[in-house]
Amino acid sequence: MSLTLENQLIHWRRELHQHPELSDQEFATTARIQRWLDAAGIKRLDYGLKTGVVAEIGAGEPLIALRADIDALPIEETTGQPFASQQPGVMHACGHDLHTSVMLGAAQLLKAREHSLPGRVRILFQPAEEIFTGAQQLIDAGALDGVQAIFGMHNAPDYPLGTLKTRGGAFYANVDRFVIRVTGKGAHAARPQEGVDAIVIASQIVGALQTLPSRQVSSLESLVVSVTRISGGNTWNVLPGTVELEGTVRTHNSALRETIPQRIRQLIEGISAASGAQAVLEWQAGPPALINTSHWATFCQQVARHSGYQVEDATLQMGGEDFADYLRVIPGAFVSIGSASEYGLHHPGFDPSEALLAPAARYFDRLAGDALAAIVEPAAALANAE
């Protein structure tokens, strides 16, 4: 007896959930996706990927893409579910098992009506989203070649079931990481005047960094500067010679983003020089802000209303998402779908509702078909949407 769509998606999701794999290590996950696609008779495309899968349904032009992320996080699960992770210290705490199952379901639905599709749908099962390298891997491999629009999702544990939110323009923030190394001069804790206290200087830097969003940038701009780690010293009665700070900067304004590293350098060099120390900034740029194409964001909302979702305009999100890399190359849109979990993303107790799976699969099936039709006949698609 074949499973219903709902039961099939739950089965896939739970198998993925029990066997999570970290970024760029998704070998068994890749094999499972390949096996399930093959069983459905869905064509796979070979892009020479180490992990991840690209599938395609339909024929001719135009060509649009759907994307799911497949990697997990280094988190020990505490949900107590019977299908909890069997991999110690690794968990699908962000819901990528949900996203993968949704797009597998959409692929199955699209395959069932393949001959009536007015073009092709390419489905990207992307590795390494959590370390923000997977999207670029697929771009470099050529998986976006010929694609005219791309769509993706993330579950939102703070949204109720049946809710879909998105927005045109900026949506998710960029994700940049910094490390600041302060070098002073070690000394006996009882004779601090003989040294240059790197801990005091680092503390001054932590406080001063908060003047970037509060005093150097308009309060109307979205800017977060967070120090998340301080390391220095190894005993109670010695002032360490070095202290290391680590943190992140988030904003939606690309022009503002470009100014931040130099502003931080000026600030830390001034503070450290005043005390006779040195401070060095190491800057690691991550994915940019996710900028939805306004036309496609509105289109996603229209299709969602017709699919039975409660549709709302999303607020700006300070989290990051490497789907942004795709949107630097081609148009498209990213949506958030409610998953109603008591605990949020990246929490060991994260436990989203599986009731989102089948409606989301049907939504992306419809979205893909409607998007193809909209590219073929824009005027007719607009009239139908209205």
C-alpha cells in the first residue's frame, strides 16, 4: 500500500531527523535523497558535487529552481521524541530535514504532472548552509545556469501553522564574523602597573563597539554588533598578555556594511594605542543580505493566498541565510512558513510541527507551475493572480 503524501513526508522527515549530518559531511543524506528521487523516476543532474543533489522535472523552457538545505548542527538533541537524532552531538535543530522533505514532496507532485508543465523545474538539495558555503558551491558548479527564477523557504517556529510571510527587498541580514586580538604586556596581578592590561583594554573595546549602532549610525538603520566570545588568561593571579574577542555584525544595508570593518579598526586601534597596546582585526565576510525580488515576493504571497495560507508581510530578520547568494545571481524570493515550535531555531529542544509538511509541498508544487506559466505569459498570469 502506498503512503499518503502526508505520511510519506513525515516518514522521510523522521528518517532524515534520526540521521543528521554536519555541513559538507552529508554523504548518507545525499544517498537517501538520491534513492528517493530514483524511486519516483525523477531525473538527477550530475554537477560533480561532493554532497548534495540536483534534480530536474519537465522539458523545454523556461526554467525555474526550488531549493532545500540538507545539513544539520553540532547540537545534542533534548526533545525526547522517539525519532530523535541517533548521532550524538548532531541534530537537525534548524529544520533542514523539514525543508528537504517539503521539496521532495513538491518534486513528487511535479513529477505526477510533468507532461503538463510549461517548462522545467530544477530542485537543489543544497549542502553546507549552516557554514554559508553551500549556495556558492552550487553556483560555481553551474547549477543555476539557465535558471530564470529561484524560490526557497525556511520554517519559522515563532509563526503559527498555516502562516506564510515574506517581503520584497531586504529580508534577512548579512552575516559577517570578526576576531579582535588585543596584545598588551603580561604582569603579576599584584603589580598591574608593570604590564599593559589586555583584559581592561578588551573590556573597553566591547563597550565601545556598541557605539557603532547607537551613536555612529542612524537609529533608523538595522545594525547589530555582538561580541560573543572573550578568551584570555589561564590563572587567577597573572595578567595575560593577549585577549581575543569574537563576534558578528548584521545589517541589511550593503553600503553601511562596507564601512563597518574600517570603523572597527579605527575604534580598536585608538583604544589600544591610548594604553600602549596593539589590537588587530580579522574580518570574515559571510553571505550578504538576502534581497528578495519584489515582483516574485508578491507572486509568492498571491500563490500562498490561493493555497490557503494566512499571508503577512514579514518584518526584517537579523538572522542570515546563504540563499542570498543565489539572489545575487538571479531573481527570486524566499519565504518563511510557520512551524509552531515551543523552542526556537538552533535550540536542542527545537520540535517543529510536521503538519506544515504536506501543505508546504503542495504550495511549492503550485508555485513552481505558476511561476513557469508567469514567465511564459506574464499578462495572463497577472490576470489570474488578481
